[in-house]
Amino acid sequence: MRIALAGAGAFGIKHLDALSRVDDVEVVSIVSRTLAQAQEVAQKYGARQATVELREALDNPDVDAVILCTPTQLHAEQSVAALRAGKHVLVEIPLADSWSNAQEVARFAASVDLVCMVGHTRRFNPSHQWIHQRVKAGELDIQQMDVQTYFFRRTNINALGNPRSWTDNLLWHHAAHTVDLFAYQCGEPIERANILAGPVHSSLGIPMDMSIQLQSASGKICTLSLSFNNEGPLGTFFRYICDRGTYLARYDDLTTGNDEVIDVSTVAVSLDGIELQDREFVDAIREGREPNSSIASVLDCYRVLGTLQSQMDS
């Protein structure tokens, strides 16, 4: 499997490290915003091509599939371009920054015989997989999810401490993780969604705090708090309140409500959600099947985000 990676920033590097642990995968092309960065990363990971133009990677006959870790605003357009070029696509979350753009990508993906997957990593984290398996087996029934997504981003700086060329989006990026995970874990669509947004940042031009309420078809609820103003601790913290037990997921760690550690080391072949996501992408291509977090399976998340965006706009 020969892969091109576009976007060699903090998250792109996570994918490259993950792919290095997957058998029979070769990264052949690196696309980045500057040629110097593309060349540096290509040399480190053994890629033969380094470029600032995605089109050069898409025109490369040695490329079978593309992983897009580019700015959110480019995801929809670049996904369609990659599919049009005959490449399988894994686009990082979010698929798009509007409901209409998400639908456009979904329509095009449905017209081609290619894998189009979206990086909804929470579906793959072993901590959340552990919960999912027990819900499917009838051992747990979720009553409520309480989720906190907290970062400190009052300036345009990425996870490596470097300046960003684009502005991250609290709703379309960070809330997307939880909106999709809630529906996925409950196994039913979201029927009600409400949002309150805090003040808009004077220079970034986005609300820095949000409170979101969701309700599933059978009445399960989710309360999501998000902030770019929080000084610590940082990250996303999930509390599953179930009919039989309460569980707290912090990335790849899982405990009961009483802080008893749950061993999730045997849930999958790795504890790294990015690696498990990339393995699913590669396996789906090889096996000619729809992957978990295919564009079709996550599309409803973007309908809900569109509803929330409309509430904010009005």
C-alpha cells in the first residue's frame, strides 16, 4: 500500500509514526505548506517525493491512497480532488466545515468505487471500544455522556507550539468528535441538539467557549462543554453514565467512576487510536469493504453540526 500524506504538521507526524508500525505500507509522498518542511519529513520517513502541491501527489502513479491532514477549510475540496484522481482517501476530522460541503463530498464518494474514510478517532480509541463492545453485547445501556473538551488556544498556535496558517474550529472540529461518538455509542441518531456560544475572540473571530446538549432517538442525553480559554488540565474527558456503572475515558485510559483502572490493552492490537484508525483504512482498501467511520457512516454528525451552526448564526 503506497500512501501520500498531505499536511506534515503535528497531526500528520502522528499518522506517519502510526503507519511505520503497519506491515506492507510505504509512504511515498509528503505534501506540506513549505518545501523545506516537506523535504525534511520525507527524508525522515523515507518518502521519495516532497512537494507543496497536492496535485503532484495525486498525479503520482505510485500513490494508491491519500491521508489528508490539511487545514479544515480544505478538507472537502481536497477529498473530492483525491477521489477524482482515483485515490482512496482518509481525511482527518472534520470532513467539512459546513453541512452543504459534507453532503457534496458524500455524493461524490458514493459515485466512485473507492474507500473514503473520515478520521473520527474516538471510534478507535480502545477506551471507547471497550464501552462500545459492551453496549452492543447488551451488558451496558448508556443513559448520559458528560464530555469536557478543554484547550488553551488564545493565539493561533498548533500542538507543537508553532504558528498556524489557519484558525481551528471549536464546533466543526472538536465538537465533531463527541457528536459522532455519542450517536455511535448509543447506536441511534441524534434527534435534538442545542448550543450556547460564548463571546467571539477579537482576532481569531470564533467563539472560544461552547455548551452543547444532544438527545438521541430513545432519549439518551449528552452534555458537551468546550473551551479554548482553559489553562488546564487540557484534553477531552468523557464520563459514561450507564445503567450498570459509570466509566471515565481519558484518551486511551479507562476507569470506573470510583477510579478503578480497567485494562484495555487486549481490546485491539495497539493502544494508539491513530494507528488503529490507519490500520482500518489500509485493511478496508485491501479487503474491498466499507471501513468503520466511512463517510456514509459519519455523515449524520455533520447534519447535527449544521443544525448547531444555524442556531449560532441566528
